[in-house]
Amino acid sequence: MRILIVGAGIGGMTLAALLDRRDVATRLVERAPNFNHAGYMLGLWSLGSRVLHGLSLYERFATECIEGKHYEVRDNHGELVKHWSMAPIVERFGPVLSCTRPQLVKLLYDGLGDTEIRFNTEIEALEQDGDEVEVTFSDGSRETFDLVVGADGLHSRVRSLIFGEQPYFHTGWGGWVWWADLTSVTPETFVEHWGVGRFVGAYPTSHGTGIFAGAPCKGDFDQPGKGRRQRVRDRFAGMGRFVDTFLDAMPHDDAELFFWNLSDVRSAEWTRGRVVLLGDAAAGFLPTAGIGASMAMESAAVLADELSRTNARFVERALSLYVKRRRSRVESIQDDSRRLARTMFVKSSTVAHIRDLATKFYSLERLAGSIAKAFDEPI
Ligand SMILES: Cc1cc2nc3c(=O)[nH]c(=O)nc-3n(C[C@H](O)[C@H](O)[C@H](O)COP(=O)(O)OP(=O)(O)OC[C@H]3O[C@@H](n4cnc5c(N)ncnc54)[C@H](O)[C@@H]3O)c2cc1C
């Protein structure tokens, strides 16, 4: 089969590496010029990391990561609301491993064998004709494939070319991300401050701690350009000693702060003819549950499984089985990450007060909802 994967991110690279192990060749195109972007932090639940066993990459990955052993929620002024040990989940299902996105992407790259990646390349058009898909690339060249996989993330071009605009879920919030050398400040602990109209999380990795400082996208909060460093400082002042330390560790160069809008998307369809969506392109994830990368990797494993049991003639059947195996699991976990966003991103002080009181009585399993159940379900 001639397979094109659009997007060399978490899902696309996992799929290419798994298919390579089964002697199914793929080609990848990637919009970015290389993998050197500073990226953001990723907590990988065992749902996703166990896929790396099938690539013989798990042990190396586990050595390169920090294991998240604790999860702590603090309030608007930094007081501890709740501390959870990850042990009950870790002992049954495996560790939560914390890394940077580039770390995982580069690891998957090493698992790709001879697979070709064309960087700096996008797709301009897709045309399905009978059993083939003709692809026009951004450099004007054209090629024909038996299957095109849209693994091009939240704002997928493949999705919009095939299915048109799909409904986004906008939280109305966004946040600045920066890196700081603070792993000893919150060792092996994910610390989140669920404030009033503001949120600050710190996620240690072996390459430093990733800080996310979020708030409603109003006024000049999300504006790039000079001065954003000071605006962030003002906005998150008075959230306690941890946040003060994170703010002090902000890079001096404004350009090293990156802004992310907190939105996701759910595509009404995942496949049409010989084009299929994978990962965030099919159902995007808010970072609230730290689960989008795991879902993309699981989906890649299922798609590789179905593709390894078919040939070019019956590829549409395999795609339909892939969607049947994945869709409801992915969407119920996506619902949970939206529910968590409503809990974490609160503007009213009364609602925040009630939330903080209720959180004290939550188990980690209850907070995680269907994510916790997903550990015990086959994929
Ligand atoms: C700040 C932040 C924190 C997060 N934290 C976590 C976490 O802790 N745990 C977790 O599991 N998930 C987390 N996520 C979500 C997770 O990163 C995504 O769900 C996951 O990366 C989805 O994988 P993907 O392969 O679908 O997309 P991506 O990994 O985004 O890959 C898509 C790739 O396609 C490329 N591309 C885009 N458009 C085109 C185009 N037109 N042509 C060619 N290539 C294209 C992109 O450059 C990219 O390389 C976080 C996300 C953010 C923004």
C-alpha cells in the first residue's frame, strides 16, 4: 500500500514506526522545518506509553523521563487544597511519565527506520478518484496514494479539506508556557493552582519544569509582543510562594514565552473513502487531563493493527473498523477533559470556593472519570 501520513507529530510518528515494524512502508510530510521547537511538557499515562513497548522504545523513554508521583491542587492564594499520591494508579497500571513534546517526537523519530519525512511541506489539495487519492503538495508536486492519514493536529488541513469546518469547543481561556530550571522546587510532583480567573500549573521534566499560566483571553492577556512578561507577572501575583518562584524564573526574552489557546475540536466523521483522521485531527484534546498524546498513540496502535490485516483493496473496511474501535472511547475521554476544564477554569470566587471544598473529598479516580475506567478496558 502507498500510505501518506500528513503530520509528523505524536500520532503520525507512532503510526509510521509501528507500520515500519510490520514492513508496511509509509511517507510523512511535516509543516515544520525540523523538530527543534521548544515545545511544551507532556505527561504520558501508561495508556500511551505502553504503546512504546511494541517499538522497543519504552525502557529508553522511561529512563529519559521523570516519573510523576504526586499531584497537588492549590487555591488562588497558594494554599494546599488536595494532595493525591499517584501510587494507586501507578501500582496497577504503570507510571505517569513526564517529558517534553520534542523528547517524545525525537524518540519516535529514532524508531522510524528508513521512513522518509519531508519537512517544510504541507498539502494543498486532496482528490479521491476510485481507489486512489491524488495529493497536491505545497511545492506544487502531485502524487497518488492508496491511503492518506490526516495526523496534522488540532487545526488539521486534511480534516478541513475533506469534511469542511468542524465544531470547536472554546473554553475562552488560554495561557503562556515557559521553561524554568525548577525540578527541585516541585520534585516528581505536578502542582496546579486552580485560582479565580487564573490558573498556574508546573510540570517537571528531565529538561526543566514547564510552567503554564492561564486566564480568560480578554484585554491584552493573550497579546504577543513586548511587555507580555510584565503582564504575566501582574496577572499571577499573589498566588503563593510556588507561583512567585515560577514568575521569578520567567525567561527575560519575551520571545521565549509561547501562548496556547485552550480549545478543542470534534470531527463529525473520521473517515471518508481512503482518507482517515488520527489523533487531535479527529478529536482534539485540551491539556487539562494530560491525555491527548496517550489517545493519539492508542489510536495509532489500533490503526496500525487494522492496516496490518488488510491490503489496498479492502482498506476502507479496515478504516471503518478502526473508527468503530476508537471513537466512543476517545470522545468520552474528550468529554472528561472538557469537564475538568470547567472545574479548573473558574471566574467566580463563590464557585471557586465551592469547587475547592468539594475537591478535598475527591479521589483521583473520581476526578479522572472515564480516564480511570479506560485503564481497565481493551482498546
Ligand atoms: C500546552 C499543552 C500541553 C499539553 N499537555 C499534554 C499532556 O500533559 N499530556 C498529553 O497526553 N497531552 C497533552 N497535550 C495534548 C497533546 O500534545 C496532543 O493531544 C497530541 O500531541 C496530539 O497528537 P497529534 O499527533 O494528533 O498532533 P500533534 O502532536 O500536534 O502533531 C501534529 C503535527 O502535524 C503538523 N502539521 C500541522 N498542520 C500541518 C499541515 N497542514 N501539513 C503538514 N503537517 C502539519 C504539526 O507541525 C505537528 O507536527 C498538551 C497540549 C498542549 C497545547
